Amino acid sequence: MVRARTVVRGVVGLAVVAAVGLTFPPLWLLVDEWAKPPASALPALPDGARVVAEDMGCGSGGCWRELTVDAPDGMSGEELAAEVMPEGETSAFQGVLDLRRVVTGVMDTGAGSARFYVGYDRLVD
């Protein structure tokens, strides 16, 4: 009987460790305010457009990436913003284990460029 009790304790202990190991990373992602999505989270740019500057901004809700994109020849900043983000701000979930949503949008536009932001919107703030 002692052997069965030891096996049961071992299995329960392993189950607890596995549960904590699978739960902690998604919870940490929810509260990591310094995390920023990669620049590749921005929707596809039209041919000829290129990222010319990348900055970081932070506020009370977390941090985000700011991308300045030069428009292709013959396209204004407003047209570039409308082509890249036709629906305005968008958000999409990362996956089952990552409960953050990637939020992208337009910050402002200029004569031949547009500034976009890419950040996380967390379920827990």
C-alpha cells in the first residue's frame, strides 16, 4: 500500500506542476506591460512602401510600436493609410495560449507618409 500511495502522490504532484507550468506563461503575457508585437504584425504594405522609422511609445496601459512608412511614388499618406488599414483600427487574437489581441491603427498621415501603431490590447488591465 505504501508504494501505491507514493505513486498517487507523485502523479498528483506532477499534475500540479504541469498545470502551473501551462497556466503561468499565458497569465504572464497578460500583465507584461513592456511587451510589444513585432513590426510584422502590421498588415501588408503596398509595393514600393517602406518602413523608414520605428519607435516605441509607452503609457499607463502598456507599450506599442510606432512605424513610419513612406508611401510609394504617386501615393499620398492618406491613400497609404486607407490601403493598409481600410477599416481603421483592427484587433486580432494571437492564439489560444496568448490571450492578448494585437491592435493596429493609423496615428497620423503626412504628405508622403503615414505613421502606424502596433500594440497589445490585454483582457486584464
